[in-house]
Amino acid sequence: MLLPLSVLVLVGFWYGCFFLANHEIRAAKAAGGWYEGVRQVIAVDTELRTDPPRFPWLWLAPALIITIATVVIGVISYPSMPDVLAVHYGAKGMPNRLAAKSIGTAFSLVFVQVGVTALLVGIAAAILFRSRPDIDPAHPAGSAQWHRRYMLLGAKALLGLLAMIDLAMLGSSLLMWTGTVTPWAPLMVALPILAAVAVAVVVFAGNNRASDEGEEDTGLTHREDDKYWRSGLFYVNREDHALMVPRRFGLGWTLNFGNPRTAMILAGVVALIGLVITLRFAS
């Protein structure tokens, strides 16, 4: 209980600092007239509709192979599985929750694996085909080229992370199916995911800026859109048909909470969490 509570306190403290900083920045913009005399425009890349990026199917293959392998191994191993399965492990790798063998308990992680795969593939597709490009009006050509590469890189990173998540679930399932007890169990599950996250952050950090070499500055700037960012974090714009938009800071994208399709994604996440709770903790 102490670790989750400390994480919540840390997140709350971080957001409190962010909220205060965002409030001060907005006040400074208004007081200083940051956008007075500046032409604000929205730059678009029409080629994203006529020539959209290709979905990286080869990057999806590892996740699909691992998921299929998990299903096959589970089906073959089911008759020889212990009558009582360890469905949860503690921090030291010791089982702290047991359940009688059944389809629901034995294949609980497989169901979650399939759900996570479908969800992240959908998000990767949304990044490529339903996200709003963040094109700099001052250097539209170079910014558009960079954004196309950045979207594809984001989709590949997400699919790579998905493969590591599926691999971690395969390892966790094998521990449960064989009744193996090892102090290294938490590391077997966490290390593949942490490694994938670390690699993605490093790659994104090295490709987080567009090159404007050789392109003349147009003198234009982004349209001020503070009114659409609730509390500085949540983008809500019903007139924007994009499902995902670039985050205002850091890496990646965030949902447009003004788009009705966002409710479908959130419902999928809630259903996935409910599936985990039902299969892993219901006895």
C-alpha cells in the first residue's frame, strides 16, 4: 500500500506544480501581449490524406507471433497444469494469491494479452491516420516532412513496446502454468517492458525536432489554442475532428476529449481493466 500511495502523492505534487506554472504562463501571455502584431495561422499537410503513411505491418509481426505462441503453448499445456494456479506474485517472487485451475484463470493473461494487442494496434493506427499534425507555420515544408517521420516512428515504437508487453505476459503465463517459484519473477515481467520504454524514449529524444535548414522563415506562428487545453493537460475541441493531437510538452500524443470516438477508446481501457480484475482476482 505504501508504494502506490507514494506514487499518488508524487503525481499529485507534480500536477500541482504544473497547474501553477501553466496558470502563470497564461497570465504572462495575456499581460505581455505575446501575440500582438503576430499573424497566427494553422498549417496543414494535404498529402497526409492523398498519400498517407504506410502502416508498419512488419513491426506488428513480433507481437502477433508472441500472442499466437502464448495461445498455442497454453492449449497444449492446459491438461498438465497444476490443479491450483498462482495467479498473482508478490514483490519477492512468491505467490500470494492462488486459484483453482479453469479456462478463466489459466488463460486470464492470454485474454488480457489479446485485449492489449488490439488496443495498442488501434492507437498506432490512430497516430498514423487520425492524428493532427503539428506543423510549424514558420517552416511548413520541413516541419511536414519531419512530422511524417515522427508519426511513423511513434507507431513503430508503440508496436515494439507491444511486443515486449506480450513477451512479459508470455513469461508470466509460463510461471503460472508451470507453478514455478522464483525471486526473479517480477524482473522477468518488468524488464522487457522497461527496456522497450527506455529505447523508445532515447529514439524519440533524438528525433524530437524538425530541421529547418534551407527553408526561409515565413514569419507566421501557431494559432494560440490555450482555451482548448483544460487545466493545461486535457485537449477538448469538438470542432477538431482529429482523434489524437501532439502533446504540448514531452513526447507523443494525447487524446482529443472533444471527439466522440475518444469515449470508445476510454471504454476499451475500462473494459480491459475490468477484465483483469475479474479474471485475476475473482475466485
